[in-house]
Amino acid sequence: GSTLLPYTTLFRSSLGVTLYKIMLGQVPFRGKLDQIWEGIREGNCERPTKVDRSLSNALEAICAKAMSLHPRDRYTTALDLAGDIESYLADTPVTAFAEPVSTRLARWSRRHRLLSQGILATLLIVTLVGISAAIVMGRLQSNAVKSQQVEHELRKHSLSVSAHFAARTIANNVDIRLRILEKEAASPVLRDYLLKINPNPQDRAASEPLQAWMNACGERYEHVDSRTWIIYSIDGTQVARFPSRDKDNKISKTLFNNFAFRDYFNGRGEDEERDFRGPPLEEPKFSVAMESKSSDQDLIVAFSAPIKDKAGDKVIGVIGMTVELGAFADLNINLPAGQKVLLVDTRQYYMRRNAQVNDQRRSEEHTSELQSRRNLVCRLLLE
């Protein structure tokens, strides 16, 4: 009941089976005769790499092509089979197997051993250099961070020292001006002039000797930064001023006006209503920064000292000095680039603007104005 196989099948069997036998030491089809013929007809045989895992995929592909079930898939001639086997033995590509890139690279390395070793060494050197560079860069970055931290601490220390120096300088400026005012307030000549004017502060003829004394005093202290020198009578009337004339060479409009309501005269800590009349301050003081009522509306600081009678028991007037805030806080400090000294007056100050408001409204406006000042300080600091 068996059928004869064509010659090509016998050819395949003889060459493919021979190669299979050489590779594995066993035939691909085993068992009884019927089982062997069935295996040949179906092409069912165990894969060489399954029997021996050490065999290469290329050699298995050569054997499988030689034993292929369909004639179109086999080698055309025995020479083609021999050529693939020779190529395999010569470590070159075979036609029966499409080699992956890794296999081609491995073969190229074997055939060009010196060159491949050189490339491998170069890659290793490049890798080591890259790792070393990364380590060095990491250390440099760490050192840079540490340097920045040290620089930041030094800048903080420098600014702290500068701030302390600025504070001492401003304190000295305040003290110097208060001492000058106290010295001039003790002048017997000033005391005599003021006692003559106090009964009638609006007597301009009687104030002329006092104005002359005021002019001489202002010229004597030209080396001290000041905007104006002022003398107030016991009721708060401005009876002398240096300079007595404004920028247009006209008599100052503030002369012979009453300023008893101002804090720098009464020393009450805040300006009162304009119709307020009260006693002058008892101790030297200086005001917070405030806006000048002149046309330029500069920020000024007012220094005041009481003028007392000969016995020193009764205040008979006030002598004062105003200083532009810019000149007062002009500090000659050599700061590093990017550093600034900001003068911030944290004392509370409130100037009444409406004589008809009640106490509750004044309190609300006071709180609102203080908050606005705090906001302004915050903005200045952020800028």
C-alpha cells in the first residue's frame, strides 16, 4: 500500500538526513518503518536546536532547508547546499538564515579583532571620561553652591554692619541737632527778645531784633544741613524764621501764623485741630517724616526744643529746625553692588485734616492712614 517517492525527495532525504546525522549523531526519523515513511511524507522531525541547544540557528536553517517538504523551498543543487555549509564554516552569512544585527556585529568583531578592540577601548575611555566629567561637574556645582551660600552670608553680614552704621549715623545726626537747639535755646539774648514779643506776638516791629538774631544763628550753622530755622512765641505764633523769604524773595507766608496745633510745638504726639491752643512742649523732640506745606512738598523732619525763662521753670517759646529727609538720611556708606539702605520711620504719626470729624472717625482714619504707610513701606522693600 506504500507509494514510491520521487527522486527529489530521496535526494533531500539523503543530503538533509546526512547533515542532520552529522550534527546530532542521530537520524531525524525514527521508529517502525511505517512511522519513518509517515515522518518523511509529513516532514515531521525534531528541530536540531531542540536536541542540542549549542547548535547555531544558521546551521539549523541550512539543515531545515535541505530537508524541506516542498521542492521549491530546498536547495536547487547540492553545490548550493555545499556553498552554505562552506559559508557557515568560514563564518560568513548563509542564504538559508537571515542573521540579526547582533550576529553580524559579532562576526565583524571576530573578523576585525584589532579594530573592534580599538573601538571597544575608545568607547570604554569615553565612558570613563564621561563618568569622571560628571563627577567633576558635580563637585564643581557643589562647590559653587557652597560659594554662593558663603557669599550670601557675607552679604548679609555686610548689610547688617552697614545698617548698624547707618543707624548710629542717623542717631548722631539727631543728637547733634537737638544739642544745637538746646544750646541756642539757652541764649540770654534770645530769651530777652522773646519775653518782649510774647505779650503781642503779632507786633512785627518788635520781632525785627529777634529776626536779626535768627538770621545770624542760621548763617552760623550753615555747615549743618537744615531747611529752615524757626522760633515760636509762647502761644505758637511763628515770630522769626530763617530764611525769612521764599524762593521768590517774598516774606514767608508762614510768619506770624499760629502753629500751636502742630505736634512739633505742643509735643502731644499728633497734630491737633487748627483752632487748638495749648502750652508748648517741655522737652526737646523731633517729629516723624512729614510732608512740607511749601510748594515743593518735600518730606521733612522737624526738631524742636523749649525756650525757658532764666530760672528754667517756665517755657516761654520754642526754637525749631526742619531738615529735608533726603539730606538727613544721606549716608556716605560704601555698599556692595545691589545693596541699599532703606530708612523706615516706624513711629505712628497722624495729621488731622478735618476739624469737624468725631473721635470715632478720627480713629478709623488713623488706622487707615497707618495701614497705608505700612503698605507703602512693604512696597518699597519689595522693589
